[in-house]
Amino acid sequence: MNLELSEEQTAVRQLAKDFVDREVAPNVIAWDRAEEVDRSLVKKLGEVGFLGLTVDEEYGGSGGDHLAYCLVTEELGRGDSSVRGIVSVSLGLVAKTIAYWGARSRSGSGCRGSPPARTSAASASPSPAPAPTRAI
């Protein structure tokens, strides 16, 4: 069994490392103090293809495999876990859901619109109602 990374996987990891060193690491302290990430970073994540990493190329994604996804999110998390979260939510919650439940699975026409590699996404989860408190 060969556990070495392929040339493509090594390249995507290097791309992510360079991105973090250039775009994330110099800003992470300021972002932490401000309690927010500069929103312009989302566009940059899309431009390098991280927001559509595991989406098929025919649907506007980068066509990467899940090991590439792991390598990228590991590097992003090294820089700032919030940045890693932007990519993991966009791909793990939103893109996977659209790919599974979207028009492609129903009509074969695919999910059309903005290419996922350049589009940010969001997900919302309902929170349970707080439990009533009782005085003891």
C-alpha cells in the first residue's frame, strides 16, 4: 500500500500553505481581536478554488477529492480555525447537500447558477428552545 501523496495532492497542500502564509497568518491576530474575519477573504478562497474543492468540475467546482479537501482544511486550520470553518461549512454542509438533493439528482440537469468555487455559502441549524428553569 502506497501512502505517499500524489503530485496533485502535494501541489494542493502547497497551494493551501502558501495561501495561509500570504493571506491568513499576517492578519490572524487582528481578526481575533476584532472577533471577525475580513470578508474579502471569502472571495480569495473562491479564486483559488477552495470553496468548490470537492464539487465536480462540470458543475463549476474544482473537482478535487476528499483527501485534497482534508489537506486544504488542515492547512487553513493551521492559520485560523475560523477560515477553515468557512471552507468546511461551504463544502461539507452546503455543497454536499446541494449535490445530493439538488436538481442534478432529480432531473439530471445539474445545479446551475454561480460556480461553487467562487461562491460563498451559509447554513443554519435550528436551536432547541431553552429548557424552562425551576427554582429549587
